[in-house]
Amino acid sequence: EVFDKVKAFEVGGIDYITKPFQEQEVLARIKSQLTIKKQKQLLEAEGKLLKIEQDNLKAEIRQRKEAEAILYQSRALISSILNSALEKIVRK
């Protein structure tokens, strides 16, 4: 009998009931398994939403880094132009 229970769990069983059984016990076990299934579905849905949010945040970080690089290049160009203009003014 123990072997049968173990084998049942190994092939995907999640619960078992021994004979004789009470109707209330069976209904309670069914309700419990349905609750577990619903919670699992909710967790999976939340996981998918978190993955989407993570992807969105990664894209935003990438965009910000690109913007920072452009700003850095712009500042360097402006600084170079201003330094060149100042040198010309000072020479005159």
C-alpha cells in the first residue's frame, strides 16, 4: 500500500484518500486543492507581470544611458567650442 501511494505521487498525484472516507473530508480536500491551484495561477500571472515590468525598466535604463551619452558628447562639444572662442577672444 505504501508503494502504491509513493508511485501515485511520483506520477503526479497531489493527494490521496483512504477508505472508508467521509464526504466532508473529500470536499475539504477538493476545496484545498482548488485553492492551491488558484493561488498558483495568481502567482504565475504576477510573475508574468513582473517580467513585463522588468523588461520595461531595462528598456528605460538603456534609453537613459543613451541619453546620458548624448548629453556627455554635447557638453564636450560645447566646452570645446567655448574654449576655442575664448582663445580667439584672448588673442585679439
